[in-house]
Amino acid sequence: MATADDAAYEAESQAALINCLAIIFVVFSTVSVALRVYTRKQILNAVGPDDISIVIAQALAIVCSVTTVMEVHWGLSRHTKFVDPVDATRQLKCLYANIMIYNAAQILTKVSFLIQYRRLFPGPKIQKICLYLLLFIVAWGIIQEFIVGFSCTPLTAFVPSMAGKCIYTLPVWYLTSCMNIVTDFMVFIIPVVPVLKLQMRTRQKVLLLGLFCLGFFTCAISLIRLSTLHKGIHTTDPFWDNAPAAYWSVVELNCGIMCACLPTLRPLIQKAIPNFWSTRNGSGRTGTIGSHGLSAYRKQTSRGGTDDGIYVQKEVELHSTTELRSAAAGYPPSIEDTGISNTYITGQSKGKE
């Protein structure tokens, strides 16, 4: 005979928390991507491969959130002994699809970051670093899909014939999570040194650096998610104990996409609120600092090239903060690239205008 305690135990559920996080964060990231596409297409007329990559990543993120909600419907977030065996199998199939889609979306988000860096920082060293890291991440992404696809959990739950042929799950999950954190750090550290070398006011430099370093926030979320994996494997109540891994995965993925989009929205903010970025320059004249004083990173074609060569905008109003496009990147000209005089600064001429 069931007791009141049993009834309360059966009624326990984390469904509301998981569903809310899955829906709220995917809505935020979808809006971010939509605004990014609008900004790049309608305002700058400069849609590039980094934008296409993030759109595909967002489509996968939406599917990831849908499969997470489906997992909740089939028993995730409840105590395992109260989940019907048929529903449990359906949940594990959703989990399998969710893991594969999540990994692919993570890779595409990093690809978008790296392509964007190659567009913004055309110095030879940064170009090579981004290219090599891009090739590594794509190769790892392909390998990762095969490794995860043949890990024992949840594969053997609905394909029993794979028992004894699959890969023990916990090391696979630790490997993929650690690689995700390491590659995140490698990607987000790339802009730090070039930005620190800029000759501009400290406040402007901090703001610009903050835009490029938003991605480090996802690294912290990845570490939290990593801490949930061991309990999710070594548990007698997997449907309950795997709930944190499910919602942290959704939060991590969608935050990464938002971090890739937010720095590109400055032209939209400038259009909607013209004086939002207004500041006063050294001559006492008020203007709008595009790119926090930065107009475009470009290769020095007339002097043999340099890694530290940049163009700094003087007393003009720009329509982009981080759309520091290079003509060499193959993008159509915009207001940033036409009708504006620039002052060239190199690492060898710091302090000069």
C-alpha cells in the first residue's frame, strides 16, 4: 500500500525548471541570431560565412531544446522507478539525438567565432592561428561525433546488440566536455592580445575587450556542467540525477550562441539609439566612437605588412562596433570602408598619430 511519503516522492519533478530554461534560453539566442542577421544584412549588407555558421548552430540549438523538452515528457526529471519502461526507452532515444545535435552545434558556434576573427584581425599571425584552430576544431568535431555515437549510454538501452561493442560512457563524456572547455578557452583568448595593444583610452579598451571576452562566461557554465557528469553515470536514479546535465547543456549552448551575436549588434543599437555610444574626444568635440575608437583592422599593403597594424578612426561617426571588416576579406564596402580618412598606427609607432 502506497504511503503519503511514496506519493510525495512520485510527485517530485524538475520538469518545470528544465522546460523553463530550455524555452527561455533558446528564445533569447534565437532573438540574438535574428538581430544579428538583420544587422548584417539590412544595415551593413555584409552577410558572411560566420553568420551562416551561427544560423545553422541556432537551428541545431532549437532542435536541442525541443529534444530536451521531449526527454522531460518521457520521464527525465522524475524519479526513475516511477518512469514507465516504454517511456524510458523513448527518453533515451531523445537523449541520444540531443547529445549528437548538441556537439554539432557547439562546433559550429566555435567555427563562427573563428571565421569572425579572421575577418576582423587580418594580421598574418592571427590568420594562421585561427586557420589552424579552425581545422583542428572541425576535425575534432567529426571524431567527436563518432566517439559519442558509439558510447554505451544511451545507445545500448535501445540497441541491446551493441552491448560489449560500445565505448564506456564516462571517459567519453569527460573527454568531450574537457575538450569543449579547452577549445572554448583557445577560441576566446585569441582577441585579447590584439585588443590590449590598441592605443586608446582605458575605458574604451576595457569595453572592447569585454565584448570579445563574453565567451569566457560559457567556459564557467561548461565547468558547472562537467561537475554533473559523474553523478549522472554513477547513479541508481538516472532520470532524476541527469536533470542538471540536461538543463546546463541547454544554457551553455545558447549562451555561447548569444556571446557570438551580441558584439555584432552595435550598428543596430547605434541606429535605434544614435547617442547611446556618444563620448567626448580630446578636442572637446562630441562624437560616436565606432568600435570604441577602432575602425578597421587591415593588412598594411604599402609597407610590407605587420601584425599590429590597425586603423583608428578620428572624429567620425561609425555604424559598427565590432564590424571591423577588412577589404581583403571579400565583404562589400560599407560606411566603415568608404569616405573616411584614417590614421595608421603600428606597433613600431605607438604613441604617434
